Amino acid sequence: MLTDNLPLAAVPLSTNLALVRQIILEKLQNYSVQIYLFGSQARGNARPTSDIDVAILPKEPLPMGLLAEVREALFDSIIPVQVDLVDLSQAEENFKQRILREAIEWKD
């Protein structure tokens, strides 16, 4: 892996976010979805070891197994931190609204 010889703190957060964004946009490019960054990364108080929280809001139901493919691609990538992917269409309304209040929408 590209980051195997680097301490975690040596991998810039912006690089991790760019890679996550690239993977998700690539995997979901044929679908109408809104993609949001939330959590400590969106609030600006993330540390080098903080996870990356991403939410998606599809306009129509996604094919079965597609989110599993996205999660697998993120897991198999060189991103050295955990990436949590949430489908807001499946989330409880209170959780969804809390995420959307602080989220930053990623547009392609």
C-alpha cells in the first residue's frame, strides 16, 4: 500500500477525503444520489485517526448490493482510517435530520 511506510499522521486528512470522495463518486456515478460528509470531518475538528463519515441520499432505491460494493472498495483502498457509509433513505428521521444539519454536500 502507498501509505504502509508512513505514520498515520503523515497522511493529510485532505488526501483521505479526496480518495473517499473519488471512490464514492466513481461507484455511484450512474445513480441520482446526494452525498454528504458529516461528523468531525465536516465540523473541522477531526484528528489524523478520526473516521470519515459519509451519508448518501438516493433519489430512488439503489440496486441491492451496491452499497456493499462501495463499502468494499473503501475498505480495500489505501485510506488508512475507517470510513462509515450511511444510507439516509434507511435511517431514522431524527438521525437523518441531525446529519443533514451539520453535513457538507459533496457535488461532482
